[in-house]
Amino acid sequence: MGRELRPTSPILSQRDASGTCIDSSPISRREALRWGAVGAAGVMLGGQYATSAEPQTRAPRPARAKAVIQIWMWGGPAHLDTFDPKPDAGSDYCGPLNHPIPTNVDGIMIGELLPLLAKQADKYSIIRSMTHGINAHETASYLVQTGRKPGDGQVYPCVGAVVSLFKGYGAGYEGLIPPYIVLTTPQGRFSEAGFLGSRYKPFATGGDPARTPFVVEGVIAQGITEKRQKSRRDLLHQLDVLRRTLSQDPQIQALEQCEKQAYDLILGDAGKVFDLSEEKDELRDQYGRNTFGQSCLAARRLVERGVPYVTINYKGWDTHKQHFQTMRRKLPEMDKGMATLLQDLADRGLLDSTIIWWGGEFGRTPKVDWEPPWNGGRNHYGKVFSVVVAGGGFKGGRVVGASDEKGETVKDRPVYPVDLIASIYELLGIDPAGTLPHPQGLAVRVTPSAADGADMGGRLKEIM
């Protein structure tokens, strides 16, 4: 009955009287309940671990952003069918999606299947000249999310882990919800925490926010009522003679504090952030009653509670086959969820302090592969692709850079992953030239420099 928690799940950590971690091995769900730290408790208390070194930073500019919602387009979205349409390139490039639509910003056109986002263009900027030249999922994902080229023997942390370091526990964050959340499954292309270690890994919720209840790993159990959870806790206390006998022992007291916070998360107000039934049906309908739309709603609720980094792992964009059939299904879903997220954040006064980062590891080939077995597919393409940013200090209604007339190469203002990442850090008040704690004590910058061999075009000052 003691099923082991997944590697991506939080782990319970016992501490000695000084608060130093004495055990951080994965534990079974039953054992977690026994010691009063279910699910998120290990991550929740992560800031109390000792570190080998502290992050170093120069005095950054005042933070304009407090949080990031990353819409990770797992597999790589096609730039020609979304935010960089090329209607004059011909059917071998556009296929049937050759009628881009105007937005509410003069001169900016986007894909015809994004009419709701077309009405929100004043809130976001499009980067049409992203580039890195890598066409493999794993290495491209690593580069886009860390700013680092693979192959130097180090595994660097992704943006979410770095934000968790600088904005999470130990940096003033006191929420019971972990500071780095992934909705709903891990990205799976690389180790997100890198050399920072497992306490900076994201908490992957599991479950499906489009279902009721949204069964969050370790927080919400299918078919178990709040009353039954409380009864289980009471029974546990009645049976736990050892803990009552050693109630004054510092380790037992520390574990009791873990238990209290764990149950506050499960049964208190904190865990209710995942209860989307608290929202009006009308708003839930606007987001879309599907996994992506409700993930966008959950992300808004999380940043509203102060969570600094949320990733929506939005799968389904690796469209080698029957690309256009997939686009006609997926793009309206994306349009609805993302457009509502932008408007909802703006209506609540949260957009100015929340960065939205939309994009994947690369784009798709501009030229369509019509031959069997692809039958109208687009393949991996890292030479040029698009990213969208909004909020948190990024200006709206702008376009950065350009691709050529067929979307095959960068025509103007190349933007590399490190340029985007450093810009996000700057808006968050994190010094890109600061250093990260390294287990071997190496001096590692928050973002690489040109001297480190990084391809750079410069930060996105034109939209900051």
C-alpha cells in the first residue's frame, strides 16, 4: 500500500534541532502521512535546508515583475501559423492557413485561428527573430530554458529554478504552496534544477484542472472528503504513543511543525488555490473547459497567491504529421485560454507584475512536407521562430526583429535564448551578472556572457 512518490514529487526532510537537514530521501505516501508531511511539505520547507554557498548579486534594478507564467509549447509551435504569418509565401509554406488577420494594433497581423488574441495585441509583444539553430528537442529545450549550450560538463538550472532560488524560500517567500509549480506534468526534457539540487525542482501537480476535483498530487485525494482527512489525522494522533512520549524532543517538535504546515496546506486555505470551482462558471467557460484553459486559470490563481513561477506544460505541438488538422483543433483552444489569461490578469491589476512567456524549444519548418507519411507536416526548426512576452514590465503592441519573406532565416535583430532570459531576470530584479551557488564552489554566473561562448544579441531594451 506504500506506493513510492514519483521522482518529481516533493520529499519529506527531517531536520535536527538546529534545522539542518538530516534525511532527504524519497518516502512512501503512507510514511509521509505518518510523519505529517504529505505531498508538498518537503518542497514547502525547502528554504530551511543548508546550502553550500549563497547566491551573489550586485544591486539590481528595482523589480517590476513579481511572477512569471510560462506557457511552454512542448514540441515547438509553428511560427508561420501563429505569430509570424507569411501569406505571400505560397501554399507550400502557408498551406490552407493563408489568411492572417489584423490585430488591435495597427500593422501587426497574426494567424487566422487566433481571433481573440488579435484583440489583445496591445498587451503583448512578439519576438519574430528568436534563433539558436538546434533541431533536437532535448538540447533545444535545455538551451531555451537555461540560456546555456549543452556539453561543458555542467547541468545548469532552468529559469524556474533560478527564480525559485532568488524569490522563493530563504528570499522572503513564506507561502505554503511551493514557489515553482508545473501544471500538470514535468517537461521531461532535462533536469530543471540542474546543479542547484532537488529542492529547486518544480512541484508538478499531476491531475487535470478541467476535472472536478482537480486531484493535485499529495494535496487533494480522489474520493476522500475533508472530514475523513481530519478523522485520519485524529486517529493517527491517538495511535502515535511514541510521539506523545517524546513530545519535548526537538526532532519530534520539528516534525510536528512539518505536520501542522502539511495539514494547513491540505485542509486549510492554501490548498484551496487549486479548487477552481470557487471561480464563476462564466469565467471558467471563457478560459475553456479543457486542460489548457483551466491550467491558465489555475496559473492566475497561483500568482494571485504570490507564487513566483508557474509553468503550463502545454503538449501537442510536435506536428510532424497532419499539421493543419492539429492546428485547427489546438489553436482555437490556445487562443481562448491565453487571451482570457491576459484579460483576466489585466482586470485584476496583475498583468503589470506578472510576466507571460509563451514559446517552445524551437519552431516548425516553414516549408510544409506534403509527402507520405507526413501528409502536410512541419518538422523541427531552430533557425528562426517566434516567442511572445507580456506583462511584468514588457511593453505591449510591439514586434521585435523579423524573419525573411518565407520565415526561413532571421532578417533583422537576432534574439538568442540568453537575451530573453536575462531580460526576464532583470524585470524580476535578479542580476543576470550575479552568481549561482555551486556544489563544488565554482563561480557560475546567473546568465552566461559572451566570454563564456554564449551567442548574444542583447537584452530586449526596445520592449522593456
